[in-house]
Amino acid sequence: VSDYSGDLYRNQKIVDYDVNSSHIDYNQNTDSLVYFINWDYDNLCGTLKLSQHNKSTRIYDNASHFEILPNGEIVFLSDYDRNFFSGNLDCFQNGTIERIDVDVSAIFSYFNT
């Protein structure tokens, strides 16, 4: 691991390369991994990816934070501008991205269990 990035394995099989070790999340409900590759520490963003059913899918290239919802949807900040401390709030589900809002500063997790 260099610069907190390295190869990601699952069950002794390679999932992806240059994965940022600080940004990996597992969703037990969907048996999937969500993570960043090519993390840029200067701009605090990277390529957001999903690994599910032995297949990795690129979600978005300029993402800076994500949360996995209990239903498997992935909400994330895209095109975050460090000068204005805001970006777009997007939602990824079933292969499509939907814009939820603009000028969003952060995502907080709150699940009522």
C-alpha cells in the first residue's frame, strides 16, 4: 500500500487496483463493495466504483464522498468545488445516476434502525 492505495482482493480474487484504503464500504444487503480508485489528495476526489457479482462498475469519475443506503442506493457528492465547499448530490441505482440537488456541502449518515 502506497499513499493509502493498493490492490483490493475479495476471496483471493483481484477486485481492482489503486483502491483508496480509507474509502471502502461493504453493503451486506446487496453483498457489494463501494470504493474509490485513483484518489486525488489535492482535489479530494476519485473514481467511484461498485463491485458486485464479480464485476466492477465505474459509477462516476469526479466523486468525493459516498454513503450506501440500506436499500443499496449509493448517494455521493460529485464535482465538488473546494473553493466553494459544495458539489452535486447524486444517487446511483440500477446503473443510472439521478441528480438530487446542487450546492451540497456534505452527506451525513442517519439511519433509524
